[in-house]
Amino acid sequence: MNTGRWSDTVRKFTPFKDELYCCQGVILRGERLIVPSNHQKRVLRLAHIGHPGIERSKQRLRSKVWWPSMDRDVDKAVRSCLDCQIVGKASPPEPMAIRELPQKPWDVLHLDMLGPLPSGESLLVIIDPYSRYRVIEILRQTITLDIIARLRPLFMKLGIPNMMITDNARNFSSKEMEEFCGEFGVTLGHTTPYWPQANGEIKRQNRSILKVLRIAELNGSDWKKDLDEYNYVYALTRHPGTGFSPAEILFGRKFRDWIPQFAQSNQGLDSELRDNDKIYKFNSKVHYDAAKGTKESHLSIGDKVLMKNLKPANKLAAAFHSEPARVLQKKGNSVLVETPTGQRYQRNSSHLKKLQSPECDETIQDEEEEDEETLEWSTPLAQDRETPASQTRVQRAEDADKLTTETKEPTTVKTRRQVKKPLRFEDYVFNVNQDTE
């Protein structure tokens, strides 16, 4: 500062050299201390005591200390705090992925269990995503053998599908189920654990089924009879996603309704169905992405992530597990991760949070923040650089008042309107210019 020569080690202070001054051996910028590079990390740790957020940490530092790129370093330090990441909020879900329509009816089936009901029975719900045709089977037990006992005759009646998609329940992922699928040449697929949206079509159907069951319970009627009628009406009613009824697509004919109607031809059904399906799914995607605030995930293979604690012990349990995992595979929003102990988990990307590195990224330039810092403090006058801070403030205020007075434009005085006294005071004489004693 005294010689005016700025070496490469302090070149980053050059844009602010006119604002720096030395007071009693301490370099300041305005009223803020300049923190040397070897003490900046310690100051950042002190600013994050109590784990405040990014803005509060910046506010504590901005009024006391300064160094170039301070805001950027605070942002990086707070984001890389492991404790804050473990208990922080989860990542937003990725935008909805539109599932492709199968090539033909009854080619892919979605299965799910609903129950148990008050009677102790459960429902096996089966959906054909091409036609939206639904089959409901009532089970007294939900073990794999009971499910197979209902699937086998169903395949003999309606045909053997190419693929079945279920959740990760034991009765769907057991060895017996795999052997059954292998016997018929059916590919068994599973959705991402703890992400029911992956099987959203059948989950939406379960809500409608529960509505019918609750009404039957409310009225005290035979819920099995009500469920059969509801399922029959669903099969003959036009579906908004396809533009045709499920029965019409799967069986090539309309089911007879209680309401009379004229027969209609089904020419061009497949092309129109696919167009309606694309429009329906696209509108659903737009609504879902806007409602959930979705955001594209930037997870890559090899990234270290924190897994969401999906089974917290109590309300004070951390939102994420403390041990970072490593990304092994990513397909869409389904991610395969591996923990340090070698265990592998399949999770949705919204259940994972990328672990921020504690090192500051020096390659990122934050010009906007530096511009704000530059505008925040005015350059002190040359004679004020070695004066105490209190005198500097007074001198700056006087200079500002003086500058304002010198640059003030002359004001024009408007003529006042003529004031006339009322007629009732014409006999009186008023002398308003003389002071009354």
C-alpha cells in the first residue's frame, strides 16, 4: 500500500486499493477488517456457529470483516457443512417421466395389493396400461402361492403377458414368484423402493376402489357386489387417457350397459388411442411438474450422496443417513447406490442429496457479488485514510452535505394567490406585520 506495487499474491485486492487503508497496523476497508487468507477458514467456521443459513452467515461477516470473494466462500462453506446436509430438506423430485404405451393390449400388467380390509381380506388389483382394463381378485391371504393361484387361471383366460411390474413387497419378489414367471416366460419388473409414483396408474385406481368400499361400509351394503358393479361400469366407460372404454380396447367390443345405445365402429382405434394417450400423459406431466416444483437431477456415476432416512425413529431423527453412499447406476430417476459397508439400495433421485465438498471452488467467479461489495462502500478521501473511523464517518457526512448543497439546482418560487378578507371584516383594520404585545 505504501509503495504502490501490487504483486501477484495480492492482485485480487487491486480493484479495491483506493478503499484500503491502514489504522494502527491493521488493514481495513471502510470499517471492516481485512482477513488474511490463512485465517479465512477459521472466520467461516466462527460465522457458522449455531448452523445459521447462508444469508445470516453473510450478514454476520459483512458488518465486521471482508476479503475478496467472501460471499462465495460463505456460500460454499455453508453448503458443504455435513451436519446441515444431513438434517436439511430433501431434493425436489425430477420432472415426471412419461411411460411409453405398450405395443398391444395385455402385453404389460401392473400389480398391487390393497388391504387388509375390515373383513380380513385383501384385493389383488391388476391393470393393463394399454387398455386401462382392470381386474380385481379377492384374497384371504396375501402370500405368494395365493397370488399365483389367481394369476394362473387369469392367464389361461385372457392370455399370458410379456411383463409384470410390481412393487418390492416380499410376496411379489419371492423365489416362488420368479419361478412362476419363468414358467410362463414373463419378465418380472419392480418399481423403485419407497417411490409409489413409479406405479402411479394402479395407485390412482386404488384410491377409486377405496372410495367405493367406504361408501359400502357407510351404507352397510354388500361391498363385494358394489365392487363388481363399479368394476363393470369402469370397463364400459370411456377412459380420458385413451378416448375409448377399456373393454372396447381389450376385447374389441363394447360391454352392454343398462343405458341403451347404438353400436359404433372401431376403425382406426389404435392410432387415435395413441394420440389421446400422449395428450393425456403430457397434460398430467405438466400439472405434476408445476405442482411438485420438479427439477432435473445432476447425479452422475461415482458421486457421493446422502440417502434419505425413510424410517426415522422419532421427530428429532436426522432427515438423511450420516454415512455417504456412492452412485453406481442411474436410469431415469431410479438410482442404484452403494454404502461404505457394501450394501446396495435402489432409490429415487429425490431421496438422494449430492454431498457437497468442503473445499472451496476457486475457479468459480462471482462477479455480481463483488460488484455489490464495490457499490456498498464509497472510496474514502485521501486525507481520511489514516484517521480514526469515527472521524472518517463525520468527514464523509460533511462532504456529502457540501456536495449536495453545491449541486442543488435553484428552485423556483411560485407566486402566492391573493388573499381577500371577508366582507364582514370591511369595517376593521388589520395590521398583520406588527407584533402584538
